Amino acid sequence: MLMLTGEYEHTLDGKNRLFISNKLRSQIDVEEHGSCFYLVMGANGILCLYPEKYFQQIALAGAPRMAAPDEAVTFERLSFALASKVELDRQGRLLLGEKLRKRARLDNTLTLVGVRDHIELWNSDDWERYLEDNLPQFQNQIMEARQTVLQKQSRQLDV
């Protein structure tokens, strides 16, 4: 199962290369998910990095689920047009093209965030603002999730 976690701050070098932390890369089983990645424009204009085999499953599964044929065509067209297969160099760096950086509005200081099945690339200031705006909601959600697990465990002990 793919479970990418953590936040890692990095700076683009002079050649627009971004280092992908070993701590983040080591969370990916290369045998199961592949050694390459797909760089994809994700929800809310956030640039996402998906392990190769996982992205292929998502791209192929999405279009048939669309209600209207034109939605399926749009999904398929944009899924593949806005995705780029990328490989990290020997130092674990990824080249971010200027057009893609501009489209995703990325500066030079980025925070990479593990989000279960993918890595999101955020401007560090935007990530901090997102945390400020959403941390209280998350704290309530995590408390509710924990309570659900504890109640389930308690019921299992009672049996």
C-alpha cells in the first residue's frame, strides 16, 4: 500500500532542479510502483508527483467513470496532455520546466508534501497559509477519526 507522508522544504537550484528527499523517496516501493514519476497538474492547481505505475492506474480508471461522454473526453485529454513522465537524476533531482512552473505558480522555495498516494509541490508560503487556514478543522477530524477507532477496538474487546 502506498502511504506517502511528511513535509520537506527545498529550494530550486539555478537550473530549475528540485531535490526530492530520500526520506520521501524511500517510502515508495520501486518494485510495486515503478522508479519513474508522472508530474501532473492536480486539484486546485497544485503540481503533483505520482509514482509511475500508480498514475497509470488513475489515468486509465478515471475516464470510464465520467457520466457524460464529453466529460470523459476532457478528463482523458487533460490527464495525458498535462502529465509528464519524469525521472530523477542520480542526485534525486527533478527538472521543472518554466512553463509548468508558471502554470502552477511555483516560486523557488517549495515544500513537498506526502499526501497518501502522491507528492504535492507547494510554494512554501502557500503551504504555511494552507496549514493556518485548515489546521483547526484537521484537529477536529483527527480527533473524530481516533474516537471511531477507539470505539471499534472497544467493541471488539467486548465480544
